[in-house]
Amino acid sequence: MLKFVNDYCEGAHQEILNNLQKTNLEKITGYGLDVYSGSARNKIRAACGKPDAEVYFLVGGTQTNETVISSVLKQYQGVLAADTGHISTHEAGAIEHGGHKVLTLEQKNGKISAKSIWEYEDKFQSDLNNEHEVAPGMVYISQPTEYGTLYSLAELKEIRRACDEIGLVLYIDGARLGYALSCDENDASLKDIADIADVFTIGGTKCGAMLGEAVVFTKPGLVPHFYTITKIHGAMLAKGWIIGLSFDTLFTDDLYIKICRNANETAAKIREALFTNGYDIYIDSPTNQIFPVVTPEKAAELSENVEYGFMETLDDGRQVIRFCTSWATTMEDVDKLIEIL
Amino acid sequence: MLKFVNDYCEGAHQEILNNLQKTNLEKITGYGLDVYSGSARNKIRAACGKPDAEVYFLVGGTQTNETVISSVLKQYQGVLAADTGHISTHEAGAIEHGGHKVLTLEQKNGKISAKSIWEYEDKFQSDLNNEHEVAPGMVYISQPTEYGTLYSLAELKEIRRACDEIGLVLYIDGARLGYALSCDENDASLKDIADIADVFTIGGTKCGAMLGEAVVFTKPGLVPHFYTITKIHGAMLAKGWIIGLSFDTLFTDDLYIKICRNANETAAKIREALFTNGYDIYIDSPTNQIFPVVTPEKAAELSENVEYGFMETLDDGRQVIRFCTSWATTMEDVDKLIEIL
Amino acid sequence: MLKFVNDYCEGAHQEILNNLQKTNLEKITGYGLDVYSGSARNKIRAACGKPDAEVYFLVGGTQTNETVISSVLKQYQGVLAADTGHISTHEAGAIEHGGHKVLTLEQKNGKISAKSIWEYEDKFQSDLNNEHEVAPGMVYISQPTEYGTLYSLAELKEIRRACDEIGLVLYIDGARLGYALSCDENDASLKDIADIADVFTIGGTKCGAMLGEAVVFTKPGLVPHFYTITKIHGAMLAKGWIIGLSFDTLFTDDLYIKICRNANETAAKIREALFTNGYDIYIDSPTNQIFPVVTPEKAAELSENVEYGFMETLDDGRQVIRFCTSWATTMEDVDKLIEIL
Amino acid sequence: MLKFVNDYCEGAHQEILNNLQKTNLEKITGYGLDVYSGSARNKIRAACGKPDAEVYFLVGGTQTNETVISSVLKQYQGVLAADTGHISTHEAGAIEHGGHKVLTLEQKNGKISAKSIWEYEDKFQSDLNNEHEVAPGMVYISQPTEYGTLYSLAELKEIRRACDEIGLVLYIDGARLGYALSCDENDASLKDIADIADVFTIGGTKCGAMLGEAVVFTKPGLVPHFYTITKIHGAMLAKGWIIGLSFDTLFTDDLYIKICRNANETAAKIREALFTNGYDIYIDSPTNQIFPVVTPEKAAELSENVEYGFMETLDDGRQVIRFCTSWATTMEDVDKLIEIL
């Protein structure tokens, strides 16, 4: 059975496994206070062009989103996000469990715009009773989005401007950031992201690390005692160096970008084959997720040989499915998939 | 300045004030364990035809909604509600602060339907990964709705059936229940409400009480130790008898219905005058809230003499405003308003 | 049956009832934005000598404590309090439900000392792993305490100094503040309290108001949007003017102090009678609570004629009970009680 | 520098690393739904003698404690624990952040007794106002304790009996369970633990796993949808198989017990050397933690060559320090330590 179901079904890049093996019986300080985490933090700061950035290593995506959002927002604030945003749909209510409302904005191709942020703000401000409503306090976007699409640098700058003028914190969820940064169509570099976001993440779980996400506060001091806060929210790992060593390895010699490029290249080949074979595509996206639209019969037929993701059933009865590649997807598997398609 | 801005800008019905005066220096047991609260509970049970119902007196509307919802739902569940529902919009995120997501359904005239509940459920069930999403656990409706409209008995029964088949708790927010029960167009009696809801409220704050809401669990045992839970959530009053005595008075000789009828009658007269004078009405509703659509100029002109509520600006630039009457509105004020209109 | 069970079993001072009656059918703006609340705020600011103080009116004691503590503390902080403090024992876990640990200090006569705060801080700072512990962020004391005792001005100043040097917010719970301020043995005036506390409350529920507590932030800006936060926590009243009018009345012509003095005077007479009759007193306190120690037989005998509070059973089997007077206690009742004693 | 500072400063047992390497590029289903986790669950069920037990794999200790406690307790309940319990002291307030008070009991050698549970319960029940207090709902104990001591089977059975009679859930935190089970002085087997606890954990982080804890609900159905709840609380790992594979390996051929025995044996040798050299021991315990009492000078001297844990300063100025061994401690290191001592 071929598997294109998601991008976190392999372990870690071999270099990371090697390093874990090498350091396995060293006695390493816990909770991310070790030398490997320290080294990783410095490499990330350098890559971001932010020598003063605060960098933390957290356990996973949902933990990270919940912890960052809850630690930044005030009690009376909520977070603006696309209605297809990961925090809106697939985190089992973790954000609300943390006490905050997700204020959803209509998305287009998985993205929101500065305009939609302004519309929300204007409506909120025009309500004289808005002290009885949830005030927007933060904008959450993901790069790439849950639909594999990318914000252009110009779009990001516009969103930043809206945040500045309104007074919102901008948080960029980079759970798949490697697949954005290594994409030919992308024009927002890691340094751009670090310039634009108040806080953002560099995904490890889906991008070659054993596990974990790096959280980067681009201006120090936004959340005092974030370290302790990660513990309260379940996002801290006792053996923090497992994540630190993962990132230290990934941010050595550009490994992060190099290995992520593979996902985009394999996805591109699948996308091309879909076009060639006349498949409809739900949302065209340049990174490692592809969304063909197929009849239920075709979907059933495919599922005999390929494991893929199911997104939704359209009004015409056809189904949107997802093929997802990763840093570890082989061209051999891609060729087999194309044969099936 | 005339005031038709809301239905909680007067104190308490005179009978209640008299009773508060009469009992003022009695030494009364606190926290709702007094004889007046006991008597009120019995009268409410009798009026509902539910001798075993559990009845509690809570401080106010938002406190009540938050406490009931949080006490009934499991951690992994959310509450289905109209996107115009009070809990969706005007409780400053109290439901989310309590840990639960409000799962919004599209409304029509402020109401949701059994069909829309089923659609949500079907979509939820069709998602194979729904263990990573918020599960619906409760349906919240308000009677009358935030737009003054009423669910018919047939509609309520259909919603009940959906709740039974899916396994959802049905909660009816009756913050303005008196204005439903005293409305000629209403066909769902208090006994019907008590038969249909698992838990519902009988509004006091907006319906002649000094303050407070009665919460009725129609089947005992749904939430053990609800009493303590109200304290944790800020919904308990030390001098609980103030609310108890209010409800004891309101549920003596049908006072609740009698005084609420006034709001509907005064509203009807305003509505008629609006029709006669060619005003557009945003949503036609038979209870104590009226929603004319006016130009900004007209809105400004009116605001010189009348205080009213602002709802929203339509795409054509016109504004939806709200006139709200209460148990205490005088025909004299209504006549003055009509003159202005 | 005589009742000396607590100080919130009567309604409101007659002046307040009169004012509620007088304004009953005025149409008053909700949520504490009315003129009576505004006037009360100004009178409280003047009485405190703090023209810039922020003053809010909240529903009750537990709501107030939970809302203030939760709004002031950061996620990683807890609140230091006497192990007999109201928040430690009798709020059903509301503070923890709000997310914060109560860090208990040993009390003496219901009081904590600057020394005990420093000891906690020193121990916390000496722990190299204290980022994995709850950091103290606030000191909570009550004046008078739950045992009716008073902090002297000198003690309060010492606690303030500790808070300044450590960096802690000082919160004084004045649920019974009127009984402190009107006590002859008290040397800390309202202005002193306002100078010393960052935030404190002036109790209404137990001191003659219909209901409600005034929260005074002595330096503006400590908690932005506290207004909305009170709503989220269940501490806001729709008809806020009921509380505002209560305080407006109480802070006119020193009524608050005048009526509270009665509680101390009646308590003093009971205390004297207890001494005369050879009763042991558990904790000697000068305000409106008295704690005799009696045998179980005596307790049973008393309970035939008097309702009183039970505190605890001592190791020798004797019981600590509580007689509590209020602004409304009559000398007639006191004489009857003395006869029984 | 020798390191005896804790038992989670090494990576994973070599077998686990080998298995992670072997399966690294397999495409494995996420979130613990994989075959390795399934196999591990079955092996754990068999080892516990509980074929129906529900077994989950969570990220770490604090996450696990917070998730289990929060999912089992009702809103009005708290958890009884030793005042030295991990949840009382070293989880940064995570339990309270989850909404629940830790009700502390005095400990002796790190342990609580059935008697102390009964004393708490009796006092709680004797308070007529206990609806305004936190009700005990669960007992938390750790085996071995934070001081390395062990509950005997008889003690555990007595605690179980108290829980049954009072109606409390019994939760045993086995973060270091391997060090109990492999200890010669221990008489409570894994099957005993599974018979006695309603829910318990089998520690991985400190006992040879790469990371993670196994949670065992001994009677199915105690917490419906615990799976989703782990996600909400930050305790779920996307690549759940890392934990599953760890436990699958550890529960093959008794590896878990075999490797943990090493910690006890190395600790025994250190303990013997301490006795021989006349050191005082703070609490005598038979597992992998040893607590010598030393002068500050001695402590400083030791710290030049050994990294150890600091516990507390005694009244006489001496310090309690901790040496901690693990599954990976070598006799070579132990010999070096003994030489220094």
C-alpha cells in the first residue's frame, strides 16, 4: 500500500538519528537547557537574522499553538484566523480550552487578507457595546496554509501593516515552514518571516525532526516566563535536547531547506501527472499538499492502492482528497502513484 | 429623552420591592437555602408540571449560560448555537473562557432548525478524524430569540427529536421567556418547554425581577453538585433570597405572565405604527423587540429624542435599529414614540 | 430563635431601599454605566483620597476575589494567603478554577506577616529549579480577617514594603472593611488602605448594601479592560446601578461607617458578657465576630435558642463557635443572647 | 564531571534506538493508532493481568498528571496528595491551571496513609458548609515516591479501601514505577498496582524510554474520549509510535524490569558507601534516589566533581542533597563517586 496520507508518518532524518545515537549516553541537562538546544537556538537566531530573538523548543503543533496564543492574549481577547485554520478546526478545541475564542475570517485558498482583518476590526469598533464582545488581539496565519498555498511577501507585509495599525500581535504558524522556504514560488524568506511576525514557529514534526517545533519570539520580552508557561500547558519536554538536537542538525548546512525541497519536488511531479491525466484540482498550491477532486468511485478505486487524506464532499458529490509528500518521499513511490493515477 | 433601548433598565415590579421591604430585617438564610427561595422553587416546579425538577437561582444571564454549559459539557464537547445566539456574540467570550467552543449554525430569523443540527452532525460523523475536532454535546437555543422571534412547538419538538437521536443535551435560554409565554402567537407553553428541554432558564432580570435567572433541570441528576458549581463560576448570590423572593412573587397568581404581556402589547402598538408609516422591518417578530431599518439620517434624527439599540449597518448603508419594550413600558411613552416616528 | 450566624442575613439599609424605590421606574443605563454608579465612584475616590482610582462594582465576594486575582496574576504566578484566608478555604476552589494556586502561609490570629512573605520568597528564590514551581505574584490579606482581627497600620506598611521589594501586588479583601474602619482599635484609615494596597475591596454585601462589592484599583491601568473581564468571570451585574446606588448611599454622610459601628458595639457587649461569664475565647478580636470555645453539651444547649456558626472541634473535644453581629443587629437581640449565655 | 543529578539525562535504551532506526522510514500511522502502539498496549495489558484495560501513551509526566486529574475530577472536586507530591510542588501549577485544587496531606517519608485520607474526609464531612469548599474526588500517590520510598502492598490496600468507602478515584503516578517493580524490598507487583488503582502510569521518560508515559485505566470507561482529551491538554504526540515503540520494546522479555534493576543496584552501592563513611541519610529509601545530609562546605566540595540535586536546607544549616541513578548508570561512575565520598 502506497502512503501519501500526511507528512509526519516517517521518523527523523538520518543525520538526526545518528546524532541521537551518538549522544545517547551522554548525561544531558533536561528541559532544553542543554548545549545542543543552546547551539540550535543560536543557529536559528542567525538564520533569522535576529540575534536577540527568544527561541523555545516545544513538543508539538497543537501544544505550541495553544501555548503561544494563550500566553500572548489577554483574557478579553480572541485570535483572528481563517475558518480553515488549524486552530479553527483540527485542534479539538484546545484554544478554547485555553480560554480564548477563535474569531474566524473567511478564507480564499486557505488565506486571509489584510482587508478581511480590517473589516473585522471596523465592525468591532463600530459596535458601541463591544466591551461585551471578544476583542481581536492577535492574527494567526499559517505559512504554508492548510491548503498548501503561500502568502506572498507583499501579502504578509500588508497583514503586518494592519496588525501595526490596529494593535494586533501577528503569529505565523510554520508547522510546514520548510516546505514554504524551499518552494520556488515562495518569495518570503526566513528573515522576512522573522521581520514580519511577532512570534512564529519553525516546524520540526512535519519537516524531518524526530518531534517538536521551534517557537521564535522575534522581539524579546513579549511573554515573560514563557518557559514556565510551556510547562503549564503541556508543551515542555523533559528530554528537551531531543528537539534541540533535531533543530541543531536541521539548521546545520541548510539541511532543513535541502530535505524539505524533496517534498515540493515530489509533489510537483504528482501535480503534473494529475494535470496531464485531466484531474480537477480543488486549490492549486505549490508546496507538498495536492488536492484532486474525484468521484466517489474513483476515490474508492484509489484507496485500494493508496492511502490518502479525505477533505470534504462537494455539492456535486465529488470528493476532495489530499496527497501529501514529505522530506522522505521517494521518487519510486511517486512513480508508482502516477502509474495508479 | 424617551428610552426604548433595552428591557432591563427598570428595577423590579412593585410587588417584589414591597416584599423586599417587608422581609428586609428578617434574618434570612443565605445562598438560596431560605424559605422564599424554597417556595419559589415549588411554584416553578408546579408551573412547569415537573415536581422533581431541580431549580436554582443564579445572578444573571451570562453567568447562567456559562455555568450551565460548562457544567453539562464534557471537555471534548462544544455547544451548537445560532451564529446570532447570545453566547456566540455578546458574552465577551465567557463560554470559551469556560473552556468550550461555540459551534455556530446559520440562523434564519434568529432561529436554527433540526435540519441544521443534523447537517452539522452528519458532517462531523463523516470526518474520520473527528477525534481531533470539537464534538457537539449540546444545543443552545433562546426562546424568544435575540431577534424576538419564537420557535413553534412543532419546531421545538423536531429539535428535541434531533437531540435525542444524536445524543445532545437541549438547553433553552429563556432570558426573555416571559415575553414568549405571554405572546398571543406563541404555542409552546411553559409545560411544553419543561417537557422538551433538558435544562432551561426562566429570565428574571429582563422580566420584572430585581435580578436573577431561574435554572430548571427538568430531570434531576443531570449535573451533580450544581450548587457548588454555581459558586465556582460566579453565579451564586450570598443573599440568594433576593432572587428567590423575586421569583416567588412573579410565580404567584401568574404575575410573571401578566406583567410580561405589557411588553408585547406596547411593542405591537409600535410595530403597527411602523407599518402604517411605511418603515421597513428587518425581522418580523411578535414579542418585545422591534427592528426597523432606517437611513443614517433618520437614525440620527430619531436619536435626538429616543434612545434605541443599534444592531448593524446593511450593505445599502441603512441601519437596523432596535426598539425594546419591557414589563414596565407605559402606553404614554409608546404614544410619544409613535408621534416621533 | 435568635440569629447570630452571619452578617449577610439582612437585606439593605433602609436608605438604600428608599433610593431603590425612588428610582425604580427611571430608565437607568445598565452595566454600571449609570449616573448613580458614577456618583458612587466619585464619592469612593474622594473618601480614599485617590482621585484617579479605578472603581468597579461587582456582584459578590467570591466573584470579586476570583476576578481580581485572575486578572492581576500572570499564568505562572500564584497568590500568597493565610491558610485561613477566605480564598484558601471557602470559595469552593474558585481561584483554582480560574487557573491559579493559592500559596498558603501559616497565620497567627488570622493574619500573616511581612516575615512570612519573605520566608516564602527566600525559599522560592533559593530553589534553582523554581521555574518548575508556582511563582508568588500577589499577596492577599483580608481586613478585618476571617477571625475578626485587624492588621495595624504598621503591619500593613511592613507587608507593603515586602511587596515592593519582592515585586508583588498587594490585594486587600475588605468584604467586612466597614467593621474595621468603624472599630476603635483600628488605626488604618480608608486612606491608609488606599495608599497601601494596589487593589482592595470595600464590602457591601456584609456591610449594609443590598449586594455587591466595590473594587478599587488605587493606581489606574493595572488591569486594562477590567470591565470586560468582570463579565467573563461572572462578576458583572446587568442592573449595575443596584450596587452603584447602594454604595452611593453608603458613601453619603459617612453612612457606611455609622451603620457598621453598630456591629462592633453589639459585638463588644456580647464579648464582655462572655468574659464575665467565664467563657474561653478562641481568638480575641475587636470587630463583629466573636469566637467562644464551648463544650459539645453547651453548644447543643445554645443551639436550641440561638443560631450561630460552627468553626472547628479542638483536640480537647471542645468546639469553637462564632457569634456574628451586623449593621442591623439590635441591642434587644443582644440582651436576649446575653441572657442565654 | 560525574552526573547523578536525575534519571532522565540519558536518551533511550539501545534496543529502542535500534527499533526507531529500523522503522524510521516505514510510513506509520500517527497519534498512537499504529501497530507498535497497539502491540505495546497488548503487552502492557497482559503484564497487568487486565485484558480490558485502556492504555494510552502520553508525552510526559506533568502532561499526564494534569490530563488524568482534570479528566477524572468533576469541577467541584480536588485531588488529595502528599504535600511533597510532584503535583503539589514541581508542576508549576499545571493542576491548578487545569482548574483543580491540590488538597495536601502531611506526608511521612514521602507517603500518605489511609488514616490521613480518612481524617481529611471526616473533617470535610463534619463541616456543614462544605458545599462551599473543594470536595475530595481523587487520591494521588506516587510509587515510588518523590523520596524514593515504597508503599507496601498492605498500605496500598488500605488506601484502596479508604477510596472505596469514601468514593474516591485512586491514581498512582508511576513515573519511576520500574524502579519500584525491580526493587527487592517491593512487595506490590504490577498486577497488584493494576488491581488497586483506578488509573496509574508506567513511567517511560525516567525508565529507559526515549520519552513518554503509559496511562492505564484499569476499568474501561472511566473517562470517555480520553484520547481527544489528551490532545486538548497538550499530552498527545503526533508521532505517537515513538512512545508506543519504546513501550513495546520495554515490555518485551521483561526489559523494563531488567534495565531498571540497574538503578537500584547502583544506588544500593552508593548508599552502602555513605553508611560506611558515616554520612547521615535524610530519608532512607530502597530505590534509585539517595538523600545524604551534608554541611554546606561538604556540599560545595562535592559539587566540584559531581553534579547532584539540591533538596532543602535543614534548620541546623546542613543541606539535603540527592544522588539519583538510572537504568544507564555505570558501576564505573559509581566507583568514582564512592571514591569522592
